[in-house]
Amino acid sequence: MGNFALFLEDKGFIVKGSDSMFYPPISDILESSNIELFREYDEKNLSWDPDLVVVGNVVSRGNVEAEYTLNNRLNFISLPQLIKRYMIEKKDSIVISGTHGKTTTSSMIAKLFHDQNYDPSFIIGGIPNGFSSGFRSGKGKMVVLEGDEYDTAFFDKRSKFLHYFPTHLIINNIEFDHSDIFNSVEDIKRSFKHLVNIVPSNGIIVANGDDKNIVEVVENSHSKVVTFGFGEENHWVIRDLVHSQKHTSFDLYKNGDFKDSILVPFSGEYQVMNFTASYILAYYYGLDRDKTKTSLYSFKNVKRRMEIRGKINGATIIEDFAHHPTAIKSVLKSLRLGYPNKKIFCCFEPRSNTTVKNIFQESITEALSLADSVIIGKLNRADLYKKEDRLDIEKILETLNSEEEKSWHIENVDNIVSKLKLLLDEDYICVVMSNGSFDGLLNKLIDEKG
């Protein structure tokens, strides 16, 4: 929402916006713009009689501004509808979807087109390093969109990505998530099948063929499907993967024949999959292969994705958006490869609508066990759920501390900072994982650094 607000301001619209909370890094960019921000919902925020009210998917009936909009017959629209109207039009819509890796892969592809002077437009749910924001209005014929399976608005329960009418589509992975709107992974697959069904026959679907859910989703596609992964049954196969502290190298084989050697600046199989999907999309779009490889190697990631934020007591502090157990596991594995001689201290905030519940009780425990020490913060909005439905943090700690006490549940952020100051030294890296602000933990850590 924030990045598209910036896009509209750039187009000359007067833009104002409401939310209960604005999080960095987008909040910093919004505050430096001419967009007026309201930090609570109130009818008076709409008293200026806007020509159009854009309703985000976190807003539900009963919200005072939603009720004011309806009662006063103001024109309203969902964000995905607005993106379609003002950004996609007749352009090639390149949509990147999946449970994980959407923001990173979207940022890679935007960089590939930008570096080869295609002048792309894009809307990405993060801030790619190398760009000033997560939006760009270019004059090229393509628009790169991060395609989310979450619902559109209270008046449109379809997945957001169905409004983006992809010309070309990437599907990175499909797992259960968003338990507030999906009942099962079958529900999620149904949305992805709808997405696959609107890709034109002259479009390309780049699909992770190692993911059985994706294989099922694309099996009846009317579009060309190109699969990739480590499995030998894929059209594009990743082989000879070698990790080092500074980069990862691997070879790509197409239909059994060697195609290219790739060098990328990150560790971990999930990142390799993101880079591979980006390379393949660029290949079929006709981008120069050598320039593509150069761009991939110079990719600087996205803010809040394994972003180094500073140091405390000699320990490097890293921020990541991970909140799903698969993403937590992926980040910790990547850090282990990237920092082989360091111990990993993980601070995790259970905040998303899925991780606050016990749906992922065992898998979150398994993921966090990859760290050497863990602090679990306050369970967000715990009062909204019955005790028997909540994530059982004490049970997680019982497993993590089965041999020695190395993990803690600390609700107060100031107390977390004190604990970290006591325990961290140059032998550690510390990763802070949250899809929110973690009550300002990172800023307090950085302040403590001085």
C-alpha cells in the first residue's frame, strides 16, 4: 500500500493515508514525502472528500473509515484493482508468486530489466537496495509485480494476484499460510490454479518443479510451463552447488544439456532457487545472458531481508522479515553457511496471523532449533485466541532447553535488550525476525550500540 501511495503521489495525485501503525523502512520514506499520514482510523481523516478511497485488505467492516465511506457513498476501490487500472494497462505483467521469496525475486527481476535499460515499472512489497523505494513508473513495456495470495479486500475475497492478469508468472513455492483466510493448503492451491488459468497461451510460467503442490497447480495449464529445481525431472536442473562465505556457485542444465554457470552473492538453497527463477524468466524474455549474470551477482538484496543493521558487543545484528517456519529455517541455514565460525542468536517475534496459533507448533520448534540461542518475544494479540489454540511458547522452550538453558521467552523489549547486552560478543551473530516492528527492538539495540 505504501509503495503504491508513493507511485500515485509521483503521478500528481494528492494522497493521504491512515493506518494503526507504520513500520520501517516504508514509514521512513512516507514521512519524507508529501503524503499526509494519520496514525489512527477516524472519520475526520476523510473529511477532505477524496475522489477515491483505496481500501487495504487489513480493513474490515466496522472500521470507522470503512463505515464512513459506505455511509457517505464515497467512491472506493481495492489496491489490486487500482494497480491494474493505473499500472498494468496493456503492459506485460510479470507476476512473482509463492509463499516465500516473492519480494526478493521481484526485486531481482526488476534489477535485471533496469540494468539492461528496459525501463521497467514495478511494485514490490519491500525496498530493494539500489532503488529509492519499492515502486517505479518506467516507460518500458513491462511491469514487475509481487503477487500475493492474500485476499483483496473485505468486499472482494479473491486473492490479490488475480487482479494482476500475468503475462508471465513465477511460482516459487506453495505452503500453508494465512490461516485467517485459508482453511487448508487445498484452499491456497485453488487460488493458484485460478491464477495459472489466466496466464495467456503465449505467456510463460516458471515453476518450482521440486514442489509437489506447484506441480499439481500447473498440470492443466494452457500456457508454456518451465520447471526448475534440484530434481532431475525438471526442465532446468541446478547442479554442482558450492557455498562459500562470500558467494555461492552452481551450474544450470536445460533439458539435460549444460547451459550456464552462475555466481551469486548469497548462501542457501532458497536463495539459489530465487536466483534461478529470475535467470530463467530473463532467459525466455530475451535478456542478454552475460549481463543477467552480472546483475545477479551485484544484487544487494532487500531491506529487512538478511539486512545487516549494526553491531553490539562485537556481534553483527541482522534483520529479517521471516515469520513462517520454512522462512525461519531458510534464514538460519543461510546464516550458518555465511558465518560458519559464528554462533547464531535468534530473536523471534510470533506475530503473523498464522504463527500466533499452534498450527506450526512443531515446525517452528524445529526451525528455531537451528539457532544456538533463542529469545521468543511477546505473542502478538494473544487475547484474541483461546489458550488451547495459541502457540505454546513454553513447550517450544522445553524442547530447545532439553540439554541446557539456551533459550528464553521474554515479553518486554527492554529486558530483551538487556539480555542481549549480557550474552552477545564477537563470537555471535544475532538475527531479529519479525514481520512487524518487534516493539522497536532493533532501534533500541542500535541505540545501545551508541
